[in-house]
Amino acid sequence: MSALKNVILWILIQLRIYPNVFFLSNPLKIYEFKELIKGIKFSNDDQILDLGCGSGLQTLLLGEAGNEITGVEVSEKEVAIARRKSEQLVSRIKSRFLCTKLEDADFEDESFDKIFSICVIEHISNYNEVLRETYRILKKQGQMTFSVDCLEPIEDKDLLEKHKKDHFVVKYFKADELKKLLEEAGFTEIDIYPIFNSSFAKNLFINGINNQFRYGFLSSIVNYLLLKSKEEQCSEINKGIFLVAKCSK
């Protein structure tokens, strides 16, 4: 991160503008994040885990709602960025970022009240082991909320292969098999549903595949508002580009 970006970030933090979901600069990710936290009741005492936290923006947003947020990420570069961001927010958000696989983090049993993961599990080959580990470290009556790639509306095999290769996707999940995996891990009160069901979302995602999901800041906001409207109007809910899963221990 350049010195200029650090200065700009510092100013935005002092003005309490950062973190904000619209800094994701991706209309799909803005919508996805809002969908994940919809209906979730946070407590000031919550210990929260973000599995596959990346550079930490969404992690810090989750951290504002609880007592402390822990981000786990295998990329040293992404963790370094997340830590630099969090250092300037230490007075507002208690956070820590670990560069490790979840199964190697050595968390104690029942460490977290809430676990989130935002389109990460489809990139993990040992997803069965990871889901069992999330169950182990989740407190009783705790909640796990996550999203995974599904891509059911996209029928172009070449396009699917490009997305899979470009973004290192191990597996596209379907609702029934995901529910079975969660049940086998021990989770209860499982609710799985698709998002991005509209043709607008499909076209926006296809455009993203072909352009490395590069959206401008203002374009993202405009497209998010359009996306939100189209999704609310969409009556077809059987097939979505992503699946959202919410479950309990």
C-alpha cells in the first residue's frame, strides 16, 4: 500500500467514513455482504471469526458489530494489508489477523459466537474437514453464516471453465449437497438459499468473469442499486449464482 493510500485511508478513518461496504467496489460483493448479515443479531460480547478474510475490509465491518473479530487467511500479502488497515482502527475495532489455514490455527473448542465466510469454501479442497473444524470452534447456540459459488444459471461451459481456472475454484456447490455436508458436520437449523437469481445479476457476473471483476467505484454503487432492485423483483428463486447458508450449533 503506497504512502498516499495510507494517508487517504487515515483521513477516511478519522472522518469515520472507513470501513464502509461500498469500498468493496464490486456491486455483487456489496449485495452479498448485506445478504449475509441480514437477520443476524450481533452482541457487543460476540467473538467473531472471518474464514478466508482476504485484505480485511469485510472483516473489519463485521468487527464493528461485535467485541472482537479474528480474520484467518492463507495469503501473507492479504494478511499484511489487513493488518495495516486494522492498526489505524484499533481504537474502534478489536481485530487480529492470522496467516494460517483454519485447521492449523489451533483454536480452542467453542472459541467463537459467530463464524462468517464469504465465498471461500469453494476454493478449499478439504472443505469437509474445514466445516467440521468450524463446528468444533463454534460455541453452543453459535451461528455460522457463509456463501459459496453455485453458478447454476451459467450454462456456458467455456465460461465456467474460465471462472474456475481464473479464481482457483475447487467445487461449485448445490444446495442439497451443501445441506448434507453441514448436517454431517453436526450443524442444525440449516437454511440454504440462492442469491443473484435475476438475469441482471447473471449478466453482471458474466461481465465480471470476462473483466476480472473490475468495477469502478461509482459504477459499483449504481450497479448495486440496480442489482438490488432487480433481485427484489425476481420471482425465480430456484437457481442462483451464489448460495447463502445460515446454520447453528
